[in-house]
Amino acid sequence: MEGRFVFDLDSSNSRTRKGRPIDRRDVLKGLGAVGAVGVLGYGVGEFATNGTGADPDRDPAAGGDVDRDDDPPGTAQNPPDEDGPGDGVDETVRHADAYERVVHAVEVGADPNGKEPVNDVILDNAAPGTLISFPPGTYRIDPLHVEDVSNFAIAATTDERPTFVGAARACEDRPYVRFQNVAAFLLDGIDVEFSRPGSGGGFRIDAVGDVTVQNVSLSGSCPGQIAAFRLDVIDPDSHGVVRNVDLHNDAKRQLTGVYVGQYHAGVATFENCSVSGFTDNGLYASTPGQDDGGNGPVHVVGGTYTDNNISNVRLGSTGSSARDVTVRVDDIPEGYQENARGIRFRNRRDILVEDCSVEFGPNVSNSFGAVVFHGDSEGGTIRNTHIHVDAADVPAIRAFAPNQPDNQKPLIENVTITGDATNDYVARMYNRDGTTFQNCTIKQLGDRRGGIRLKDMDDCAIIDCHIEVDHDPIVARDASILVQNTTIVTPQGTRHVDSAILENGVLSPQ
């Protein structure tokens, strides 16, 4: 192991692995045990070479954003160890058959009682073709930095998860645990508890190949910490999967749950995750869509996002999506700017929200809306989704005027909107030409609750819809709306509209 470690973090207990520069041939060589497709079944492409520099400042006044520190990814890798697993495979060890070498953590010195750190066990065995297997127990982990390794795994030995705990009085301004420039990396079946006072910090992965994180929980935080978990897939041909991961901000500290960074250029999928109680976004995944970002798509599949301030799910890179996602907002955690949104379109275009459920309870007192198009959003689609709003003065759908021309036409299709919300409108849209509501059902009968209000918009359409509200059902303000095969119902009566053009005014049953 000579020459592989240098001190890199502030803590004297931290060590980082460095070696010769990593390139595609290194990774493919390291993938020999599971094939060149890696642990995900996706090919490892050429590495991005421009993933360096600092994240831009994030202005709190622009939506709960804060500055993020981002030091450059490293550039080195360790050669594989020579020894292998022997002739047989231990079938009681999860994933043992996928790796050439299985390291039983306790047998090589890991303390399952949490008194001594396991950093040396991890660093000394972080090599291509290696699985480090942790049996149930409590393991202390000091600030840890592993870099430049491929085809490497840390996993629970059995279905019973081990727990990693932070060292006392070891909060870190930078990530407490970081896997940097990793490829074909697997982390499976670990509970991370940084809940003791002054213990732990952020968990970060920078991937230059495929990576999987699954069956993991993260809890606890330190003062000044930015995010609980960060993932950047830097290589545009690679895929990161985060599956069955639970993050809960029990301390209610100012914190982001999951952050996808500026240089994310590959594909990231968050599948069946649970994220709740964060003050500065639950899943913050719009940064790659900035003008200088990697613009890698982010897909959210299933999962539950609950009571997160600013946004529960925030998307903003081209081709991103949320499918089968459940969002619930009943109690916004205290933050410097309370404005909870369920799903937020933040940047770019071709973003899809499909088969989702977004629910806002009556206690929500400050929100731009359940599903919101930010001014930097160039448009997207909401389809086959149920939105339920009981909160007063909160629209179900809101679109701000775009900040640039040539925007995609928003499509709201097969959407059902229910609830007892009072005041305001179910949908408020500004300066979004070509917006279409098709085959939608709206039923909100709270006092002075209006239907669809469009302003400064041309060539819009409301087709095959049912709108049942207490106040004005369809309003055009300097807007042109084609209304076809649509039924509107208010306390004043019912009207079926076969076809009509509304250019300025109110379409009502009278």
C-alpha cells in the first residue's frame, strides 16, 4: 500500500487514496469480474475531462439557495491487489459471486462495537474487483475520502444492515464521506447515523462510471452542512442509480436532502426513495440545467417526498422526469424562506411529470403552488397526475412568465385536481403561449376558488375538460383560449361548451 495515501482532510484521522491517472482502460480492466457493463448493466463511456471548478453562488433570495463548495475531482486510481477469493464462493455473503475478492470486514480488523474507526479497513482494501462485506454491528467511521477506484463495493453481509456512526466532535465543512472518481461502484445495505451532537456531515459520490447506492439510510447533520447526500455522474455515458434510500431531517437543521451538482452530465435515477423534513429542498436536482451545467437528466421513479421546504422534487435538466412519485406537504419545516412547492420545473425543457400524486394539506400557509413552472423553466408536461390542495390561496398549478423566448408549450393532460382550497385559482399561468389543458377534471368548491386563469398568452386551449369551482371557472386576461367540449359548473349553474373562443374576460355558466 506504499504511496497510496496522503492526508487530505482537516481531521488527522482522514486519509485519501491517490495513485496513477485513471482512464477508460483502467476502468475496463478493473471491471473484469463483472464484465465491461459494470454493476448496473450500462456501458462505461469516456470520462468527462471538464468536471472541475467551483459551483456558482446560489442566492437565498432566489428560492432558498445557498452557496455550495465544490473542489475539483481527483485524477488517480489504485492498481488491483494480486490475491483473489479462492476456489469457492461464500453463498451466505451478498454479492460475493460478483467480485474476485471478498474481504470480511471484521476478520481483517473492523470493530463491530463502534469503538475503533474502520477507515483503515476500507482504505486498505479499496481496490478493483473487491467487495468489503460488513456483518451486522455498529462501526465507527472517521472522515473518509476514497478516490480513483473501479469495480469496488461496500455492502452488508446479510439482509440485516450494519450501522456506520460518526466520530464524536468530528463535524466537517467538506463532505464527511466522499467517494471521488469511482466507477462500477456499489454501496448496499448500510445505515449511516450522524445523529450524535458534533458528529458526521455530508455524504458525496462523484462518479466517472456507473454507480449504485441502494438500501441505505442517512440521518443526522452538522451545523453549516449543505446537503445530506450528493451525487454527480460526471461521465455523460454513465448512470447512477439511487434506490430505496431514506433521508430524514429529524433535527430540522437548515439542510438540503439530496443534491445533484452542476457537473452532473450522465443519467441519475432516484428510485423508491423517502426524503422528508428538509428546509432547502428535498431532492435538489436542477443545478445541472444551469447554463454552465452538465445538463444530465435526472429521473425520479416512485418514492415519497414529504414536508420539504422550497421544493420536494426540483428538476431542471433537459429530459428529466418524475414518475409515480408521491408528494405530501402538511407542515413546512422552519427555514429562512418558507415556500414549499410539491414539484418544481426550474430550468430547461422536455421535463415530464407523470402518474404522480401531489397533496397539500390545510396547514400550508405559504406556497407558490403544488406544481410550479419557474421563470427559467422553458416548459414541460404534466400528465396522468392527481393534485389535491386543501391549503387556502395555493394554486394547484402555477407558471411564471418565462425569462427567455422560444419556450416549449406546456401541456397539462389527464390531470385531476381536487380539494377544499379557498381563494385564488386552481391554475395560474402567465405568458406561456400554446398552453393546453386536455381531458382534465377540476373540482374545488372552497369559497371564492376560481378555475383556470391565463394572462398574456396566445393560442391556448382547454379541451375535453370538466371544471367545477365556486368562482370564475375560466378567465382570460389579454389571452386567447379555445374552449372545446368542456363542462363548467359553479353555484350559478352548469354550462357545456361545444366550442368557443375566449380572448378577454370570463367564461361562466351565465
